[in-house]
Amino acid sequence: MSSFDKSERQMKNSDNNISINIKEHIKNGHHRAKYTFTDDPTDIIDLDIEKYNGIDHIKALNAYLEEMNLGKVEFTVFKCKSKSKIPAHYANIKLGNVSLASSFPEKYSLPEVAEQVAARNALVVLKKTHSYKNIPVTKDISIVAERLEKELKKNYAGLFCDKVESIYKEVYSEQLPSNWLVLLGQLTTNIIIEDLPNQNKSILYYDDSHADKKKHTDLMDTSVTESYENLPIMHFVDKTERSVTVSSVDSNNTFWVLFVHDSINDDYNTLFKLMNLPSESKHFIQMYKIDISDVYAVQIQDEWYRFQVMKIEDDSVTGIFIDLGMEWSVTKSNVMFLPQKFLKVSSQAIKCALTSLSFAPYFQVANTLFHKMLFGKEFTLVPDNIECDIPLVTLYDGKCNMNDVIRKAITEKTNFNKIHEKCERASLTYVADGYVYLHPPNETLTILESILDSISATHPLDKLYSKNSISPHKLYLVKCPDLNLWSRAIIHDFIFTDQKFKVYFIDYGNYGYIDQDKFIDLQSFDLFLSSIGPQALKVSFHLFPPENLIDQSRSRALYEMITEKSLDVFVVSTHSDGIQVVEIFDADDKNPNRLSFNTQLYQR
């Protein structure tokens, strides 16, 4: 196996880390980007601080701990980063080895306020738990079962075990035995106990429909399939080509496909019908604790589907309908408990990436092409690598390789090799040798830099230096000494200078000298990254032929005039060698009689 093959496998297996890094780079901008950072939206300037003046929750907490003989608590304050530079603190309280309460998710500029909020929350928790210390215990478990059946009939959707304990105390003025759940499970009753391993608790509901129980047992025979704590995930077991439909690309930039005309769908159809029976869906109750990666029930268009949580932000929950391959966001109140028996059938959608196009979804132009060419359409899928965390596949429309079609279309869309009459809001990259080098008005270079930075941060690229002879016809990945980043470059001159080759950096317009043994063949490393068009366009500055602009004082004056500005560029003419002559204006100058930078420099 070649070093490039090993590298590709390593890259794909750590794709999640790369994805996170790329998103952070794109969010924060690359090293030259002129982005303005906004304040952290979760920063709280302590507007509620007056609520705690005169009320010492810590003192009240300590008094309650002493009264109930519960021991002492330990406070921990965490200082967290804030883009707005406002000091921010969380406080957490432990009782013994157990985390009791905290001020999270709120944070406060004063640590003492965070401690007071955590103490207030801890006091609420303790009072709920220990307020019934002197209430008698119901010792006869048959009486407990009879009473619980009565209460569960009122709550047809079921109750969590801690809620059962609270209701029992309130209604009967007695407590349940400490091992009541175990004793109840040993009795023959109409109470169903559903364990939630990830939640470390159980849910109880009443069901006297013995016929339905028998039917459900036949459909979902628990004696045949082991009880899964986590959902079995659909995956490719071999490299057999399959008919699929592309259903979506999620916020993690991965594809989801569905098998078509496949017998494997039969089990899911049975499960789906069962999930949507009123006698079953009544048990889908609201969750009070939602965990990332767990699977729940969510209803859309009056039908229930299995929903895996990917992200939780405030009251919003984002996840994937694992049988549809569709990303969705709902409020927490719409995320419902899903009994374990509905996790026995594999997910129906498969997450994968297009071979040689793993990084393509980060580019907006690529996403547009995906929607136009792929989404909702049927293709023949050929797995290329099924050993990665995210399998690599090739899609065919008949004999047409869609991976190649999309890659070539992206190349055309990102190629900045000429300006068609005018280009608005371009930017300067370089002035050298009598020419001006411009960047296009899009984020292609920002994203490209982010990808290369993220790869270099997670993989030792210096181990991939090419052992083959260097060619003037190839595109290479090298470490640019001037910019101190990995950049795309071509060989400009084979004349040795201290064992170095002179190279041209196609995305910046500058030249440099690179050691002859420090080149990475970019096409072998990643075909897609080598297909993106150059991002630096060489143009001639109108009124200043190259032989005039090559003067160092003039080129420096021009650089200082237009650097850090958004530029409107108009084509005046084109030289016989294809280099365009342009006139450049300040894009932010709204004066109808604005002077071009060409005229301003000429008048000097």
C-alpha cells in the first residue's frame, strides 16, 4: 500500500476532527481575512445580580445540609473564554462524589454570583429529594402495584420512575420501598417497565391489551434479537453495487443515501407501521434529559420517525431522521422517548462520502451542484472503501461517473483565470514584476486554506514528500516560507539555487524557493484539491505598462493604495499573451464621479 493510500485512509478515519477544524477556520476566517468578531451570544452581563443581593443561598444551603445531616458540599468555579472579553464563570457543586447542581448553562461575570446561582439550584434539588424523610414506607408491594396501576391509568403515556415516586408521596402520603422497582418487576401486573440504560432510569406505563402484546411480540421477537443499548447502524457489508437514492447532505458535510428495491426495507416497513399504531405511539412521552447520539421519536406530518440527536443548542435539537437520511431541527418538547424494541431494526439511511470529493461539500458552489445533480435522484452506487468510518463511494448515472462530472463542474465554477468585462469586490493579493495579482470575490480560497490548515494540523504531511521526479506539469503542495502555510504551487524554474526549485504559488501570485525533496504530488494526495482553479489572477494595470510599474516606488505606492480594500475591476483590453489590462476602483466609493486607482496613481 502506498503512503498516499495510507494517508487517505487515515484522513477519512479522522474526518470528524478535520470537519470540526475546518468549520472553526471558516467561522473565524483565515489569517488574512478581514472578519469582525461578534460578542459571544451566551455572555450574560449580570442583569439578575440584584436578585441575589440580601439572599444568601449558600448560607441557606449549608443550613439545610446540617439540618438533614447530609454532610458538606464542595464548590468549584470554572472560568471560560469569551470572545467579548467579558470574564465568564460557571459554578458546580458536588456532594461527596456526585455532582449535585450547577449554574450551567448560564454564566456570570462574577464568580460569587455563579456560586449563589448554583447553591440556589442545589437547594431546590435537595428539598425535592429529602423533604419526605419522615413519611412512612408502604411495605406491601401488592398494595404498591394496585396503587401504581391506578395512577398510571391516569397517565396513559407513562411516567418516569422518579416522577412515580413523587406522585406516590403526594397522593398517598407514603413512600415507596427503596427497592420497589425490583419488587414490582417480580409481580404479574399490567405495568410495563421499560429500562433506559443511557438515562440510568426506567419508565412505567399501564397496558392491559394482552392481544396487542402478543401481536407486538410476534412482530418484534425479543428472544431472537439481542437487546441493543444503541441502534444497529446500516452499513455496506461488501463492495457490491446497489441502487440508491441520494436523500440529503447534513451540516457535517456527509451524504445520506437510501437503498431502493431492496428486501431489507421489509423489516423497517413492519417497524414503521407498529410505531404509528395509537396503542404504541401513546407511550412516546416527552424526555426531560436528551443526550447526543441517542435515538428518540419525533413526529413530522402526523407520522412518527426515529430521530438521532446530533446537536443541542438552548431549546433547539438538531438531528437526523435515520430512516430518511434527512436532517431536521425541533424544539426539546417535540423529542419523545422511544422504547427499546424500536431500536432492533437497523437504520435505513447510510452516511457516506463521494470518492475524491470528501472536501467538496465545504464549498458553496459544490453544494449548489449537489442539489442540482444528485438530491432526490436514483443512481448506481459502487463502494470504493468500506473500511473508513464514513465509506467512500462512486455514483453512476448509467455509465456516467457522477463523481467526475461534479469535480469538473466545480473546477469550472472556481477557476479565476479571466474577468468577463468586470469583477465586483475583488481583493489585492500581490504587486510584483510590474503586474497586479487579484483574488476573486468569494470564499473559495478561505475554505481551501482552512482545509489545508486542518489537514496539516492532524496529519504529518512532511512524511508524504514525493519520491518521484519533479515535473513542470504537476501541481504540488509545499510549505510557503513567506506565508508559513501549506500552499499549492507549480515549478517555475528548474535551475538549482542551493538545491532549491523556484516555484509559483498559484493562489497568491508570489514566487519562492523550495527544497527539491519537499514537494507533495497534490493530485495523488487529493484529486479534488488539485482540481480547484488558481485563485490569483495576473493582470496588467491600465496606464502603467509592466516596464513602468516594475519601479519599486510605484509598485509600493499602488500596494498601499489598494491593499485591504474591496475592488471593482473593469477590463480595458487584453494583451496578445492573454493577460488582461484592467482599471480598478474602490468598491466602497459610491461617488458617481469616482476616480480609478489608475488615475490617482498617474496624477501623482
